[in-house]
Amino acid sequence: MWGGLTGTEVGEAFGVGGLGLVGTGRGGGGTGEGTIGLGNTGLIGKGGGGGTGSGYGRGSGAGFGGRGSRVPQVRQAKAQVQGALDKDIIRRIVRAHINEVRHCYNQGLAKDPNLKGRVAVQFSIGGGGNVVSAAVADSSIKDAGVGNCIAQAVRRWKFPKPQGGGSVIVTYPFVLEPG
């Protein structure tokens, strides 16, 4: 997808200024040394460190974290599907929206860094492929807001039309771990 920006074919984004997708150095795209100034974001570049002098290095600011920081895990468990829509198609759509689930979990982790558990969301897909309803069916996580956020995100998802136009009822569990 990014290859068109720097290469002639998809997948040719090779480490452009440290912002590419593949390559060597920090982040897999090179170090970006001597390129644009992203110092205030915590990346390499000329930044506003508040001091005197000039040069390249890490600037001040919150940054994006290093490679050693914990990464929250959102895993999909086995779903229960009742209706005329294949489980693999549902899994593919859920995987495409997994960052929305991760966002909800990150909100809970901001309040409690050790928050973990399992949230099962039951949702109904209408004949047109829209999610008609979504609610938390089961949850072992302490923060109820995380489950409600996930259910609200699921309501926005779009699925292919079920064969025959009937509705499909899905119970989809997510396993959330701080990493």
C-alpha cells in the first residue's frame, strides 16, 4: 500500500528517512538521522529540547515509547455463529477492526495497568450486513466500560449480506492481556 509513495510496486517502501516499513535501524525503517525534525514526538530529529545549541538527537515530549515497552494483546477466541454467514468471513471482518477493540482496551489500561480478562460480545447481523444490535454477553474484566466500548464499536461494523437475507447471531469473545 505504501509502496506507491516511494517505489514502483506495492511493498517497495524501503526505509525512507526512518519512516518506511522495512529496512534496518530503529523501527525497521532506518534511523532517519539527518532528515526531518521529529524531536518533539520522541523520534530522531532536531527537536525542541529546551536547551541551547543545535544538533540532532532526541527531543522533549511524550514520545511513542521504545521497543521495550509492554504491548497489550487482544486475541480472538472461538466464535459461535448462528445463521448463514461463514465463520471465516466474520473472523476476517473482526480482524480488520481489531484496532477498535484494542483502543477500548487501552482506555481501560490507562485506568488500571494490570487490567485483563475476557469479553464476549453478542451481536446480530441483519439481512443487509449491518450490525443491528450488540451487547456484552459475558465479561470477566473488572472495567465494564471496556466491554461497553467494544460493543459500541461492533455496532458500526459492516459485514457481507448473509445468504438468503436472514439474520446472523454471533457471540465473539476477545481475550485481553496487558502484555
